[in-house]
Amino acid sequence: MKRFWINRIQIMILVLMTAVGGSYYLMHTQKSRLEQQVSADASGSMVIPGGMPVGIYLETEGVLVLGTEAIEGVDGMMHEPAEHLLKRGDYIIGFDGKEISDKGELIAAVKSLEDEEVVLNVVRNDQTIQVRMNAVQSGFDDYKLGIWVRDNAQGLGTITYLKTDSTFGALGHGIHDTDTGELLNISKGFLYATNIYDIQKGENGNPGGMEGIIVYNNYNMLGTVEKNTTEGVYGMLNRTDTLFQSEDPVEIADAGEIQEGKAFIRCSVEGSVKEYEVEITGVNPCANEKNKTIEIKVTDEKLLNLTGGIIQGMSGSPIIQDGKLVGAVTHVFVNDPTKGYGILIENMLEANG
């Protein structure tokens, strides 16, 4: 009887090892197959188009200053210690000689103050400066700087492409702070899996949007974000098999190849990636804003019925014409959601280096 149970346990262990090993082998094989598809005779001129929604989480380089405020001191008077010293859009990266990387570290540094004088290292317009100020004592051993700050941002967007080295491009525009309107300087970021659960249809004067469930944990993490630029968000996709399963690589189009007329955008507003017909109505490679070089109009009746046209969350949706990747959706016309802008794919790839 004892030998019977030993044999049973050995069989169970063998089955478990086979299942785990088999799953790893399948994932590794899938990733290798995708890399071979892109690199197969392409010489870097092909990528795998995306269209999948993802959650994006960014951490700022230091702590972003949103504004200043007046606070009451122990003397009963109102003081605004940061007024005219710190500006909206500044990044605090140091406090009395100590590095500051997030809001928690800044709060801890302020709590540890024993007197009013403070020296901050601040990044302003890409220049690092020192700002001397006096914190306000608002209670016994309690000091305040009188500033509003932020150290992270989250959002929903769409993957545009995957390259053979597992790097990706997304959005086609940068992520800006909602209060300052400035492009966020980031220290790091992460990409997460998401599921779209609701679509808000766009209307004239009221752009719609995609609403997704994003759980920010290691299980749902897909990769890292390394760059936030005006032309898009870029990074490394570690779990290529989660997003890219059977997609075929396509060629990259030069700006001169793009013509006004029929094209398609890839997005996942119906639960899976599908192509929807659009019309390219204008191409201007010399536009003042690189992410507004292509003009498009949604003509696909199914997409129009579902979303009203282009909605928030579709930024980054690949634009395909004549079987080539020409760009990505970036903006919607507020007064006409059937129309929008896109960025040339060559501009996205150039920004990614």
C-alpha cells in the first residue's frame, strides 16, 4: 500500500512538471516565432502592427509641482512660502542634499525638518537649479512647504507596433500632466493588461472614450515604459505572447507612399483586434506638430455605430494602407468625432531611436 501511494505521488509530480515545462516551452516558442516573422527577410523594414489596448503607469522624474497655496502658521497668519519660488511644472529632485524620487520621500523629508530653512534641487525647463525657501511652522515640530505635487500618472492607450527586439511603440503622442498640460518627465513606467468593459460614444463637442479595467500588479504587467515623447510612448514588451499571438508582420511605409484614399485602422473596441475602414483625407509631412501629419475620416458603418468615430483610448491604433503600416491615430476633431489626426510611422520610429 505504501509503495502504491509513492507511485501515485511520483506520477502527480511528473504530470505537474510536464504541464509547467510545456507551458514555458509554448510561450518561448511563440515568442521566437514572432521574432522570426518580423526579422525573416525584412532587414528592419517590417514590424508587427498592434491595435491592442493596454494600461500605462508612469512615475515622474522627481516630484512634479502642480501649484502653491497659502497655509496658516503657528502665528495665526497666512503664509505662502513657495510663492514666486516654485513654479507649476517644476520637478523637485533634491531636498537638503538628499535625492527625492517620489512624493513619499518628499513628505518624509519635510516631516524630518528641525528648522525652517530648506534648499531644494529643482528641474525647470531642462535646467537644474537650487531654490532656497523657508518652510512654514504650522504646529509643534510640524512644517509645511505649501505646494501641491504629483509623482505618477495612469491611462489607457493602444499599442501601435512591435519590433523584432521586443520593443514597442504606442499612443503616437506623449502623456501630459492633466493639470499643467506639460509632457511628463518620467523615471520609469510599466505596461499592463487591460479589458475594455464600456464604450462611451463620441458626439459633436463631446469626444467619447474607452473604459477599461486595469489591475496594477505583477501578474498583469506586460513590460516596461522607457520613453515618453511627443511622438509616443516606448518601451520593452516582456510578454509578447499575451498581446501578439497570430499577427503577421507588415512593411513600414515611407511618407511619400501614403496616398489620399482608402485605408484601415486596427483597434479593439469589440473585444478583439479588428480592422475598420477609414479614408485618408490629407497628408502633410511638414506639419508643425508631428502627431498631426495625417488626416483621416472614419467611414466604417460598424465602427461609427459603435463609437461614433475616433474616441479616447484609440490613440496609437495602427493605420494600414495597401498592406503597409503608414502611421497611428493620435487625435480626434472635437466638433466631429468621425475625423481625426494621425502620426507618420516613420516619425514614431525615429523618436524611438
